[in-house]
Amino acid sequence: MKENNALVKNIRIITGALIVAGIVFVVLGARSNEPSRMWQIYLVNFLLWTGVAQAGAIFSAVLEITNARWGSRMRSVAESLVSFLPVSIVLLLIMIIGSPHIFPWISKVEIPAAKQIYLNLPFLYGRNLLGMGLLTFLSIVFINKRRSADTGLIERPRKFAVVLLILYAVIYTFVAFDFIMSLSPHWYSTIMGMHFFTACFYTGLSVILMSAVFGRWHLFPADFMRDKDFHDLGKLLFGFAIFWMSLVWSQFLVIWYGNMPEETEFLHLRFYEHPWQTMTWSFIILGFFVPLIILLNKKGKTNQIVSSIVATLILLGSFVHLYVLVVPSITPHHLYIGIQEFAVSLGFIGLFILSHDVGLKYWPIPD
Amino acid sequence: MKFSRRSFLKSLGALSFAMAPPVTRGPLQQLYPKLIPAEEIIPGMPYWYASTCRECPAGCGVMHKVRDGNVIKIEGNPNHPISRGGLCPRGQAALQELYNIDRIRQPIFIAENGKQTELTWEAALREIRSRLITGRTSIMTGHVNGAQKKFMETWLRTLPGQNSLVEYEPLNRRADVQVNKIVFNKEVSSTYHLDKARYILSIGADFMETWQSPVQHSHNFAIARQLKDGQACKFVYLGISGSLTSTNADESHIIAPRSEPAILLALAKYILEKRSDNDIRMRDTWAESLAPYSLETASQLSGVALDILKKIASDLSQSDASLVLCGDAVASHERGTESVVAATILNYIAGNFGKTIELFNSPDNDTTWAVSDFDRFVESMEARQISTLMIHQTNPIYNYPGTQKLESALRKVPLKIAFATTMNETVAKADFILPIHHSIETWGLDEPEPGVFSLVQPAIDPIYESRAIEEILLSIRLSTDLPETFEKFINDEWAAVFRKVEPSETFGPNWQTMLEQGGMWSDERTMDSVPSISRNLFDFLSSLKHPVIPAAPMFQVKASHRFYDGRGANKSWLWELPHGTDNSVWDTPVRIHPEIAAAHHLKDGDVVSLSANQRTIEAPVLITNNIHPNVIAMEIGAGHTNYGEMAVKETGNPISLLSRTNDFSSGDLVFMTDEISIKRTEKSRKIARVQGSYDQHRREIIQEIPLAEAVKLEANHAHRPIHEHTEIYPEHKHPIYDWAMVVDLSACNGCGSCVVSCYAENNVPIVGKQQVERGREMAWIRIERFEMGDGRSRFLPMMCQHCEHAPCETVCPVYATMHSSEGLNVQVYNRCVGTRYCSNNCPYKARRFNYWSPKWPEPTDRQLNPDIYHRPKGVMEKCTFCSHRIRKAKEDAKIEGRLVRDGEVMPACAQSCPTGALTFGNLNDPESKVSKLVNDYRAYVVFEELNTKPSVIYLKGIKHG
Amino acid sequence: MISVKNRLKAVYNDYTKFIKAIDKLSGFVDLDIEVFSPMPLHEVFELLPQKPSGVRWFTFSGAILGIIIGFAFPIYTVLDWPLITGGKPLVTVQAFIIIAFELMILFGAGFTLLGLLFHAKLPRQSLANYDPKFSENSFGMIIKADDDELEKLRPIFSEADDVVVDTVEVDV
Amino acid sequence: MDKENYFAPALTAADINSRVAYSTQKPGVKFYLAIALFLAMIGFGAYCLYTQITTGMGVAGMNNPVAWGIYLTNFVFWVGIAHSGTLISAILFLFRSRWRTSVNRIAEAMTVFAVMMAGLFPLIHLGRIWFCYWLFPYPNARTLWVNFRSPLNWDVFAVSTYMTVSTLFFIVGMIPDMAVLRDRFTGVKNKIYGIFAMGWRGTHKQWHHYETAYMLFAALATPLVISVHSIVSWDFAMSILPGWHSTIFAPYFVSGAIFSGCAMVITILYPLRKIFKLEDLITKKHFTRLAQMMLLTSLIVSYSYLTEFFIAWYSNNNFEQESFLYRAFGYYGPYFWIMLTCNMFIPLTIFFKKIRTNVKILFIISIFVNIGMWMERFVIIITSLARDFDPYAWGQYSPTHIEWGIFIGSFGGFLLLFFSFVKFAPVVAISEVKGQIHHDMHGGDHD
């Protein structure tokens, strides 16, 4: 690990400042007269960054299962993202306070008794805390096992990786149902679970690419990742862009064709009403068309500047995607874009980078 | 449709030749043109001929639609007082008797050994004249009235010997006259006006199916049910077993057989005490003779809970215009007339006479013979007193219990002549069978009800070598008192009627208007003032004995809504029309209470052998708890042995099980028998039922609105838009027309007349029992019956909803179905490839698929409507709101340069509905009935949550407290 | 202009000798050489570099053509006889996207085949001086060169199992 | 991806030629017996189809509520099997997995013949099959085109595109192998193989273009597989029926297709390997890899089942809840439970190494999976139609002998085509195997 501590030090300063600003705005927002404006952006960021962190572990688990050697170098970059997971558990606990402003089914929208068995605060937070806690713990254990297996101490944790993958799919399906689908209680879509955990993995890939590129310039050893690795990561990103879009398209097409009012309200709000229509089109362009066009030919994938720009755009696209999924259900009539949103988001980014930095201490990149 | 150009021109020629006096062979006379003074018949143009339906004694006025020499549709005559435009399923299916594969085509002679030889008319008549023996001659016929009856009687009178016109009709109205004789000591008949009643109590009177005049009663009942200024008629039904009428009641309770008099008289006593104010004469004698009856004993006897009887009693007493009808109960045992007497007493004490019941002193109205007299006639035949017997339009071998006695009696008659359109059991016993005109091919003057003179006129040239029966009688023996041709007789008759009704007018020119109108009816009915009670009524009351209700199971034979007394059983439309309450087709199962089923461990579809009075029949079982635990009931219809191809033979004929006991006073047939024995056979025959499940499974297909809430909403004319959902599809406009239909569920009584009318209008094919069992029925409109949870069930006519966002249109790959600019869901038959995805995607399952290529054997193919495309196998079809009628109306409107007026287009189902439940019109025209009803407070749409935006809007039924 | 060149065909059964010869030959610039092998040899692709295959442009143009036809065709037909089905808009882009996607792949694949046949000049019947062993497990090459060049090259083929030299007219 | 050697040791190029060509020798009596059996099956199927066309659709079991029967089940079943071939030859080519080389030719052949069988069923289930050409996009006499909004029309495009692309992919893939056979035989066979080899000479230019073309075909075939089976699933998802209208149908059906495809590959490889003695080319490892693919897709399919049931409960929509209760416990309940055991529980045994490496057990599991997947399509199609919105129109459906006859006929057709292919063309991709062996020997560690 090349000690470029001058750079590392001022990164820490900036992120610290961002976190403080974030906390200030969180507290202010929570107390302001419309707290749901703050809590919704809090939820969006929480889902985005937890998904990215978890995707790191899943990326490593997938490489483990297919025992592909091509990804061995970028694996450690991916695993360093996982360090944010414990922080996300804490953020989830904080979010309990804001629940009445997030979940409409607590007070604003009444739901039938049968659903209240599933949609009630204690059970919801119970299963999510348990699920995410379990995933965090298993991810960390898996990474330690994987690193020690690399050094030949113990045999490959292949079975562990399979279990981790299955758990990821199941738990993140329930996260999607609880934190996205339940925000508009009368709406339902069977693909929501798969849609969410694929989106998380897809964003995770782009963040891995970004941190690999950024790391290569500043922190990690120069020959740390060869062009070939970037090419493979680029191809994987390109493949996942298409797969992610196919899930978005499948959900849209089935609901649009069925034209059942129960389902089309969700669609109408996001595709046909003014403020959200532009947001929806932007996340489709950022999340699908940009990577499709740029990553199509070989140069797009190997040239690091281009691929890192594409990765950031994909990250932005995913943010907008989660924003469009969550926010219209909570505050449907007003598009809030202001300091509060930026502050909270930057606070989350600062938190992520800081935890990432701490993570690198525990899991140094092998040179 | 084998109707080549040559045969068409031939029939065209024949038609114009028929413009001559309808009796082709008669001498040419001055020509009375038919409806339109047709210089020539324009092929392709439909012509309408007003006439009268002779399917049952009710005598509804009908219009026959004739296209290119064939009658293709029968519709109710809008200005006829009995049908008022509507018809019952039997009336709609009369065409299947006219165009029937088993029609008798020319005279037949049956030798002793049963060999049938076909004769020409001259040979047959010569042979008959030669065999005529002087001695008693009698004509055994069904119920005949008006000119035909008069002709026959005068013809018989001029013959030497003591001749008689025997009218045998198992289901008849004689009970009224007999009872009025007992109660008022006057031979008067009574007419029931349901439209004026506010509370109707029916004891076994299925007035929507077979009782007296179903179309007229249904029409009036629907008027009474409408909510007007806070009032809607409440209807309670007490009966031995369930029926279509009991299903439509607000409350229907099962009572023990023979307990009707006790209930009615107990109610009368209750009202007597309650209404101390009104001026009932001889109040004290009433009180004394009604003393032994009380609601408590009535409830023990009948098994109905006491509080229910109390509720009925209080409702009756509070209602200012109530009506008590007594129907099948009269035929439940030999003392049946007592219950009708009790009902009349209850009506009298409740003061209904003069309000909802009218009396007429025209005694000769219903002159059918009492069955006891018919027994004596059969004995006289047995004793060889009858030398010549003529059989006309009746089938006693099938619907008279003493079959063996009748057969041996018939063998004793030397000369038997049968006048018939199609072969049946009795006709087969005759020596000579002479084909006569069907009622659509002959002249006549019927008088179904006092003061109503209903015309019968031929719509087409007789399709086979048949003649009018009166014509044949004249050609057998000319009678001195009668004119030499039947044509002249009819003219004289109508002239006589004309003089009586319209003395001022001259007959000649008005004959034409009368032909168009379909008869004459004097509005003012001779109405008697309420007569006084006869003295011996009270000792009759005192002579009433306490009824003994047998413990052993009893067998009730019910008149069938589809086959009346068994006469419609050769019509495939009626067999394929699902039964009113249990949707079974092509069979008449025996209905059994679960207790009896458990006792004999039977389950649905097992075949049982029922035996009584030394006769046994077999029938499949249908378990229902809408029947008295001690009674098993079966409808008439099956068991014909010689009645054409369509009649169902495996299931037996229930009438044959009846014992020949007759009612003590009216002498009518008793339709129940005590000693019935039920034995399980090994066979089982699945009853083909068209409905999957009778429970709505919380899908609110049939919705109801409580009376109290309806009154509030009706008061302030509340309106409610139907479709208000977020729309992700762009709006598409219907510039000129936007056709829609409104179905009023409070009016629809599930009679199925719309279903048969649709079969006739749209050439819907028949598929038979085995295919209906496999779910391939072809009806474009069907009656769905769902249980409403509290024991009641309601009806909903379901047809293609012509949705604005039709799920079926999107998925058709070849544009075989699409949305027209007039709001119709168009189905293009010749473009359809048969992927059947549209039927899968239709939430209402209103689409039907031709799994087989439909076949119409000659002559049934002459009934096909030429406006409709002949769908081959492999093509999807559905209700098109009779788009050919819409197109015709638009063409007519275009010629006159105007839009189609409201009511000008009526689909076949809406036109035929006796209760006017279906209204069709153009939503773009604000004045149309439809656009007013669409936003009615009762309006709703089936499966609104699927956002298909249907064009068929239902009005909620009203749920009485 | 037709000129006479001599053609040398060398056949190797052993791979290592063959690759050594190719290595030596890679030094010569614009050598008219055809290398035969029963399987694709990546070492040969590196030693005798070729520009990326033109088949890609065929696929790309086929895909674009597919998308254009996929959209133009349904839109034209629906506007030709506009029929509303199921309340959906006349030009239902959602449905036509799927048609366009399928045609993109169909035309893409079709043009790829054309590209392959065009570039590899495949459907030709003549198998002039082709040794059936090339498809079994031996390697070979055919060089066209004029006399002096041939002399320079001859020593390279010393280890070949079989060398045949003859002359052929070539229009240059 | 992995460096494992998937072939028996010491396998030379020459052995491959002889080993693979073994299958193209003169056919024995057993072969002709098998062909006769398949022709009999096809004959029976054709007879049933003839009776259905002449007498009408009534001979089949379809009725009013359930207007689609096992013809649609067979269609989705055959299209599902077709996708495994493209998966193995295209998608795994992009992932550069090494075990596919000896299996991809058989898989591609299965694709082409399965898609041919699948293509028949949308026509057989038509009411008026003699107008089936109306489905294709051409203007009729009054310039009325087809309705492009209908999912059935997407099917026409999807299946015909899939048939064309997979056949092209199959033929282009076989050009070098045909050249090998052309050079081995003389006379008539030489002429026939020569036509298919299209004058292939094996020059390095040709190899260069061939490799690019093959890679492009694989790149195109991957989205094609996903989109074709998504469209097949949207046949049902585009309707509004409870049980059909659910957004997860596309990935659910695609993973189901790959699941049943891998199962069918194992079912066919096991006997083929024995008859044509290809044990050292198609080794135990191939079966393990296929089993792992089956396990992965079985997990996705089970995930989809559970999500559908959970959302049916969560949605609180009366239609959905009753439809799924009927599917699990109604008249077709037993078929549902067969499907669940075959698709969810039995494949879980593949987790254990003993089972994963035992070829015989994998063969038995693959039979169960085939049955399970056919049941899945049957249950989805029939139960949702038997009881959907209007309780009046609830009904039942049971296939008649005509439908079973046509089903057996389709199997006969598939096996006939497959066996004649095996007799005519090389069963294993000779040049690819040679390439891989050569690469292992000389290539060194390239990646």
C-alpha cells in the first residue's frame, strides 16, 4: 500500500467536514416542520450505500463460487467497500426515529388488517435489523476466510459464499419490499425484490470500478490492476447494465399492458406526472443508454478515465433511480431539491469514504 | 344454408301467389293485401305480421319477422295488452316447432299392424268420408277459444248424434271460477293486477314461469318493483319447493304440503282482529268461523318459524294494496281447492277485491274439462260409445296419468283422426294423421282474456302440404250452419267482434288497421262491484278438516318453465336454455333434500328409480335444500317416447307416476302423490350444468342496495360517475354514436327469454348435452345466478361488455377484434384465426368458440337470419349488441337524413325482455333513456377494479328489509 | 497485368518446427502468405497481425437497419389503417420496441453471416492445392513470390516435411 | 475461467477425428429400429392433427374457460429446452468457460431441433390452422396488416428470429468440422460435406474472420435468448389474469428455460455418451458443471415461486389470493406439488458432492426436472384459466388422446431429427476441441 498520506490526511479532513455537515442537516431536518423531506433523502442514501457496500462482499462471493482467477486483483478493492456495513446498521437504527415520516401506512394510509401483520414497525425493523446484521457479520467472516484461504491456511470457503449469495438475495428482497414497495401500500410488483438487489450489485460494480481507478492513481501500487482487469470489469458492467434495464423494462411493460388501476397509479406518478417524469427519464439514460453506448467498444472499457466517468454516471443514475422509487410515494406533490438533500447525501458519501478508509486498514490491498 | 337462387325465386313467386286468399286451393277472391300494400315484395326487406302465440293458453300478441319467405324471428307485439312487447322463452322458441325436422309433411294412414302409408289429401279425405259411421263424434283438443272453439262446436252440433268437444288441459285456470262459485256463489273469473300491489304474498304461485299469464304478470311485477316516491313492492313466497319465482322473492320459505289453508286462514284472522275499523260485513260470523285458526298452530303445521309468520301478518295488515296468489298448492292434494278458497277469503278480508283483483262475469272463459269429466269421457270411449274421435293439439298419453286406460280406450274407437304439426305419443295412436297448419301459417281469432280479441294471421306460405283444421273439417262434411269456406267464417267472426267493440265503424276499411295492430281489445273491462259472500261459505269453512301430512316422502310434479306441460320438449333451444335455478341443461333432474339424499346415500348425478301407482321411471338426482325435507320434486319435460329427435328419453315422464285422484271440487289433476318409493340404481349420469360456482367469492358481481338507503338517495336524485381511475392511456373519442346498455337488476327475474331471443336472432348453434358438460355452450348472453349470502340468490344477465379498454382486443394478433368508433367491440369472424387468447383475457368470459362446425338440418336452416355471417368451426364469436340491427337503423336514419332516435335500435335481448330490464341506447344523446340511467345512484360496473371501462352498466337490485 | 510467380507449399506435421518457420517469416514485410491449420492459432495471429475483422461493421449496420425497420414497419402499418385495440395509443412504442429488438438481432445475425462469407470469401468451390491433412492435425503454408525472393525464403523451410514448388499466373 | 482440463489425458487431435467420425459410420440395425419408432410416433401425431383439423378443435380437451391446453405447455416446454443450447454455446463462450467445447455442438443441435418443434405448436393450437399465414406480417387483400401490439405477434417475430439465428449459429459453427469430414470421405459424402463446408480451407485469414463472426454470433445470441423467453413469458404476463399478470415472469421463465434446458442436455448426453463411446470427450466434469447450472437456475425458479406466493398474500387482491390457493390446493393441486418437489426440492440434492459427481443420479434428477418443468408450464397455464375472475365461468380441463398424440409426435420429431443429425454430422466440435488441446499443450498461460 503506497503511503500517500498527505492525500489520505486531507481526504479524512474533507470527509469529516462532510459528515458533520450531514449530521447537522439531519438533525435540523428531523426537527423542521416537514421532517419527511429529510427522512426520504436519508432513506434513499441509506439504501444506495448499504447496497453498494453489500455488493462488494457479493462480488467477492461470486468470484469465489466461480473460482475465476481473472478478478483476483480487484477483489480486495471490492471487499474494502464492506467496511461501511456496520455503519449502515447504525444508520438503520437512527432511521427508526423517522419511521412515522417515512412509512405512510403508519398513519396516513390505512391498510387492511391482514397486511398489518406484516407491515408494522416492530416486525419490520426486527427482520431488517436481523437480516442486515446477519449479512454484515457473514460478509466480514467470509472476507477474512477468503483472505486466509488465499494464503493457503484453510481451504476455499466455497460453500460459505453460496450461503452468503442466497441470503443476500432473500434478505435484500425483503428490504426492497419493506423500504420501497410498502411506501405505496396498495401497490405490488413481484419483480421488486430482484429489481432492487440487481440494482445494488450494478451500483456496487460501478463503485468498485471507481475506487479501483481512483485507488490506482493515488493509493494502490501502480501495477495493481492491469488493463485486462479493467476490460473484464467493463464487460461485466456492460452486461449488468443490460440485465438491470431488462428488469426495469419488464416491470414497466407488464404494468403498462395490464392497465390495472391498483398497479398503474405507481407508474402514472413516475412516468406521466410532471416533476417525476424528467427524473425517471434521467435515470434510464444515465443507468442504461450511457453505459450501453460508451462501453460498447473495447476502447471505452479499457480507457480508465472514460470508464470511471461512466461509473460515476451509473452511480448518479442509480441514486436517481432509488430517489424516483422512494420519494414520490412519500411526498408525491413536491420535488425537493435543495441544500438539505445535498448535505445529507454528501454526509453519507463522507461516511462511506471514511469507513472505506478504515476498512483499508483492516484489509490492506495485497501488492 | 342451402337456399339457392333458384329456390329463392321459386319461393318469391310462391309468396306473391300466396297473396291470393291464404288458402291456396280455395276459389280466387278479392285479394286482401297483407300488411303493406305491396306492389311487389322487395327481397331483403323484412316484413312484420302481427299474430298471437299459441304455445300456451296465455295468448301473448306477437310480431313475426319475415325475410324472403321465411319467418326468422318472433317478437312481442308492443301494443298488445298481454305481451306489451315482451315474450317468454317458449314464445321465442315457437319457430322451432314451425321449422322442425319431425314436421308431418303429408297425410299418413296407419294400418292395424302399424304400417304407415303416406296418402294424398284427396285419397285421405275420401277414405275418411267412407269410414264415417253415424254415431257419437268428439273432438279431443287442448284449450281452444274464440273463433276456433265456436267453429268446432257448431261443426259438431250439425253432425247427427250426441257429439262433444273435449278440452283436455292439465294446467288450467278453472280453479278461479270454481272457487268464486264457492265464495261468492257466482260463476265469475278473477284477474290479478300485480302492478297495483304494494305487498305480494305468493303461496306456490310461480307467476314468472307457468302460472296463468307469465309475460303479463312479469311485466306488471317489474312495474310494482320500481322504487317510486319511496315505495317499492315487497314480495314474499311460501312454497313446497323452490322455483324461479321463489328465487326472485325478497323472502322465500319452505312450508309443509297441505298446510296452506291453515296459514292463510290464520293470517285472515290476524287481519280481521287488527283492522277493526274497515267495514267487513258479517264481521262476527267471520270471527267465529276463523276462531280455530291461529298463527301458532299454522307455524307448527307448516314448519315456518312463528316470528316469520307474524312479520308476514303485520306487513299484510299494514299494506294498503296487498295481493295473495295461490298457485301449485291447489294441486298438492285432492282437497287443494280449499287453499284457493282460503286465499280468496284472505284477499277479501284484506280488501284487495276492487284494488288489485278484478272479477269478470264471463263464465265461459275457461271451458277446459275437469279431469274427472275427462275420466268419464275415457270410460265412454272404453264402452265403445264414441264412433269417431278427432285429436287436435293435445297429448293425453303423455300428460294424463291413466295412460294404460286411455290406450285401451282409444283402441276401442273405430275411427281416429289426428290433426297435428309434429308427431307425438297420442297422434301415433290415430288411424289417420292429417298435417295441419302451424299457428304461424293459419288464420284465427283468439280470446285469451275477456275483452281481448287477438288476431292469428299467417306470416308465410305453408312450408309443407298442411291445411287449416277448420278447412279439413269442412271438406269432411259441409255443415249447414257454417259458411262453405273457413275464410268466410273468420271474416264473419271478426265482423261480429268489430260490431260489438266498435259499433260506429264499418268493418271493411278497418280490417287493414286491425291486421297491423294484431287484434282489438276493448279497454273498458266489464268490472263487477264486489259481490257479497255466499251463505254456505261458512259451513264450508266449518267442514274443513285438520290436514294430515303423510310421513313418507311425497313426489311433486312441477310445471316446467321451459316445457310447460311437456309440449316444448322437441325444441333444442329450450333444452339448451339453462334451467332457471340450477343451470342444468338437456335433462330434468329430480330435486331431493339433503336428508333424503343422506338416507339413500345419494350424491348429485346418481340415477334413482322412482316408483308409484305401479309405474316406475328413472331420473338423475340433484340435491338442494330449497325444498321441503319430505318432498321430492321433478319438472315435466323428459320421458317422451315418440316426440322427435330432440326430446330427452333416458329420464322418465313424472306425470305417469301420478295417481288419478282429482280435486274434490274443481276435478283438476292432483300433481302430487304420497306413496313414492326411491331406489338407488347403479347408473349415474352427470347433470350438465353451465355455472362453475354459485358463490361470488367476495367479487361483488351482483350488488344490492338496501331499501332505506335507496329511498334516501332516490329522494335527492344522487348521481355517481362510474369510471374514475388514473389513466395512462390517451382518451379515444366516439364522435357520433356511443352505444351502451343498462341492465336493471331489480327488474331482471332470470327467465331466460333474452337468451332464447339471442339464439334465434344471431344463429347461435346448439351443441348438445355432452359438449355443454365439457364447457362448450355457445350462448352469447347468459343468466348468472349467485347466492347473496343470506340464502337468497339473484340473477345477472352477462354478455360482452364492449369495454373501452378491452383486454381482448390488445391480444388478438390478426385484428380480428377491435374497438369501433361507436364504442362497440367488433368481432370480425372471417378474419379470426382461432388463437383464443381473447377469450382467455376476457375477465367476463363473454366469448364463445366454435369447437365444431355448426349444422342446421333442413328445414331448420330456413330460420337462419340472413343478416348474420355463418360462422365456421375455429372462429370466436360473441355478443355484438346486434350490430346488424344498429347498421339497419343507421341506414334508415341516413335515408331520412337524421341520427338514430332513442329506442329505434333494440337488440334482440332488450326487445324480448318482458320486464324491460335491458335498455339500449346512445350515450352521446343526452335525452336517451340510457344516458339518464348511466349516472343513476344505483349504477355500477362489474369488475370496476380491472379498469376495462365496460359499456354495459348494471343498476343495483333493491334489498328489502 | 498477369505475371508469373512461383508458389511454394510447405507441410509440417510437428507444431514447434512450424511455429519457428512462421516466426522467421514474420520478419518479411508484405509477404503473400496463406497459413493452414486445423484450429485457430493465436500465435499466428500475433506473428502475422491482421487488422480487426470487417465482419463487425456488417453486424453493426445490420443491427441498426434492424432497429430502423423494427420501428418503421409497425408504425407505417398502424398509421396505414389506424385501429384502436384495448384503449392503447395507436403508435404503441412499448410494443414496437420489442419488435425492433427482435429485428435488430435478426438483421445483425444475417449481416454477420454475409460479412463472414464476404470476408472469408467462403462459398467458393475450388480447393486448388489444398492438402486434406491440413484439416486433420498437420499445419502448412503457401507463399507466392518471384524468384529472388523465393531464394531468400527457401532455407526457412528446411525442416518442413514436404515442400512443393510450382508456378502460377497471378494478376498483380 | 478455470484451468481444469476437461478431457481425458493424452488425447491427440487424431484420436478426436477418429472418435468423432465413429458416429458417422454406416448405421447399424438398432439405428434403423430407432428411426422406425420415431417415424411411428410422428405418424401417430400427424394422424391426431389430421383428425383435429378435419373434425374441429372439439376433439381436443379445450373448453370455454380453459381455452389453452397442453399445446401451449408443449410450446413453452420446447422453447425452454431450445434455450439451453444457445446458453451453452453462446453465453458460456462469452464467459470463456472451457467445459463447453465438447458439449456445445450437441446442445446447439438440440436448440435447432427443439425450436423447430416449438415453432409447430403455435400453429397446431390455432382454431383455423389453414389460415395460420395470417399471423405473418403481410397486408391482406384490403391492406389490413397484423396487430403488432399483440404478444402473440411478438412470438411470431421472436420464434422465427430465434430459429434463424440459432440455425445460422449452428451451421457457421460447423463449417470447419464439415471441412474435416469432407477431407475424410470421398464420393457422394464428400460432395455433401463439401456443400456444408462452403469451400473452407482453414487459412489464418479465414480463421480470423471466423473467430470474430463466431464471437459476434455469441454476442447477439445472448440477448436473443433472454428476449425470446421473456417474450414467451410475456405471452402470459401481458394478460390481466390473476396468476399470469406478474412482473417477475420474464426472469422467472428465462431461468426456468435454462433450468429445463440443462436438464434435457444431461438427459440426452448420458445415453449419447454411451452409444457413441465419447466417455473421454464428455467427462464427468461436464455433468458436474451442467448440474451446477441446474442448481443455480433451480434456486432462481424457487425464489420466483416463493415471491409470487408471498406477493399474492401481500397484495391483498382477492383474485390473486384465490387463484394461488386454487393452484396449490385445488383440482390441479397434485400437479402443483409434483412441480414443487421436482423443481425445488430434488435439485437441492446437487449441493452434495457425492450426487454432483455421480452421472447416473444426475441423469435421474434431470428426468425429474424435465417432468417438473413441464408440470410448471401446465400448472401456470391451466390453473389460472380454470378459475379466474368470474366464478360463473369456472371450469376444468383435461387433455384428450389427440393432444397426447401430438405431444408424443413432437418428441418423435425431435428425436428423429437429433438421431439423423448425430448420424450425419460430427457430434463434438472437432476443431474447437483441437484448438483447446493445442492451446493447453503449447499455449502456456495466456490469460
